Amino acid sequence: MSSTVDLLYTEVEDDLRSAVRALLADRCPHSAVLARIESDTPYDPALWRTLGQELGLAGLLVPGKLGGQDASAREVAVVLEELGAAVAPVPFLGSAVLATSALLAAGTEAADALVTRLASGEAVAALAVPLPTAPGAAFPGGVRVEADGTLTGRVTSVADAQAAGVLVVPAVGPDGQPGLYEVAADAPGVRISAPVSLDLTRPVADIEFFAAPARLLAGPTSAALALNRALLTGAGLLASEQLGVAQWCLDETVRYLGERHQFGRVVGSFQAIKHRLADLWLEVVSARAAARNAADALATNTPDAPIAVAVAQAYCSSVAVHAAEEAVQLHAGIGMTWEHPAHLYLKRAKADEIALGTPGRHRAALAGLVDLPPAG
């Protein structure tokens, strides 16, 4: 890794964090999230309009010439930390990260036109690949291009599709060549169904195409590379969301144990509890370093970015799950109730653990990237 990696937050990033945190504290309390996941509209469109349009977060990754904020993966990582800490039900990962990254990497006029709409908040998009798809995976073949240019096929477990008006669909042509296509979510021949998701704050959807009209965004020369860049960017930045989940779980558990009394003593004063919290603190600190390193590597487009992303995902996924499990257990009875938000974080952490590649998948990728021989 380069010795010039900067893991510290800049003043601009701190200001961005403060703005996003203040908005989420006002507009996305846990009571609102809990109420929303029991309704028919798990996403909060009003909150997304404020975040995406008024704060300009929908276009953070987008160059100024295309109507975006001309920021980098570092700023996006800060936003994802805060969204993870609030388990905010908004399509930021699917639209502002995955779909936007794919379109930017495609670099065609059609892709640029769509990314301009996403940056302004005019449209919300979803990248139509299964959420567990990891960087480096083979180009998906579940959707094919018919002779008349329409799409037929099926994609399962697509993140943020229920909130999207536009689908960015990888599809294979009659000659076996890959392409990226734009499909309106409400177009004839498109059916989106919603299975019961583990994480109700980011539900997944299954999408079926029946000769659905489509517009080519990227052809064989760039489609596969664009898709892989989106998956790599998404995986690297997801680590920051996982960091936000873990940090909230740690902070909230420390706060609760500092107030809860048992046997005439503050629960947090028991030595065994202190040890568990200290171990978790060390994990969260290490996760922050890994997530920041991945964000910086993506921002600077260093050749070591795939290594940084694999390290971050292999580590941060497990830390988020551990932190959420500790939060549930150390909150005792109240942590097991539906009314307490701890279960939201456990479900988000478990869903994120398989999103964009499992820890095991990223460890295997890392071994190949650093030429580590397999165990004998």
C-alpha cells in the first residue's frame, strides 16, 4: 500500500458529516424508521428528496460538467457512515453509488445523460444485479437481448429497485456480447416483486423482463468493465456503511450500560462487560482504518484499490455483525423487543455481510491479489 494514504477526515468531510447527521436526527428518528418498515412504503421519498436534491448527495460522485458535486469516494464514505448509523431507508447505495458508478465508468453519451438526471435528483436508479454479486464476478447472463432490442429474463435480490424509476440492466446480446441497458421501471414488460427481506430498511426485489423496451447505455467494449467498477466501488464504500452501523451499536451500548443498574451497581462497571466493550472498541477502530483506506484508494484510483476494498470488506462485515450482536445481547431483554432499534442494526449488518461479496469471498480475492498460495 502507498505510504501517502490519508485516513484522516478533512474539514470539508467533517462539515458534510455534521449536515447529514443533523438532518437524519431531525427527519429519521428510530421511531419513524420502525413505523415505516411496518407500512407498505419502506423507503422515505421525502427524506431522499432532501438528501439527494437539497443537500446534493445524489450527485456526489458525479463531475460538475454533468451536474454533480465533483466530490470523491471519500465524501461518499462519510455520508454512508451516517446513513448506516441511522439505518436510513433511502436508495443512496443503489442509485448514488452502484448505478451512478456504472454509468460514469461506461462513459457514453447515453450513460452521461442518465447520470445527469440521477445527479439532479430527477431520477432514482437501481443497478439490476443480485445484491450478493462481488467484484470480479462473471458478467450476469440472466437477462438477454432479443433480436428487436427488448429484454427478457429475470434478476433476483436487487437492492433499491422498489424506490427506482430507472433500471440499469446488464444483459447479454444474441451474439453473447455484454451490454448495459436503461429500462424504465414502469415500462410494459417489467414486473417487480418484493419478497420478504431480512433487512426491511433496504428491501430487495426480484425483477422480470418480458420483451421490455430498453435503450443501450454501453456496449461490449465497456459494459463488463463498467459493471465491475460499480461493484468494486460499491463494495469498498459499503465498508463505511458497516462502520457506521458498528459505531452506533458501540456508542449506544456504552450509553445504555452506563445508565443501567443491577445489584446496586452500574452494569457497565462490571469487569467482564468492560472487557467485551474494550474488545469491540478495538475492532471498530480497526474497521475505521480499513474503511477509510478503501475510500481513499477509490478516490485516488490507486492500482491497489482492489486490495484495499477486499481488506475492508473482509474485515468490516464481521465487525458490524459482531457489534450488532453485542448490542442486542448487552441490552438484555429490551434489546430483543421489536420496539427497540437494535434489531434494525443486526438485520442491516447481516444483510450487508453478504452484500457485494461475503467476507470469505473477499478473503479469497485478496489471496489472489497478493499472490498468497492456498493452504496446503
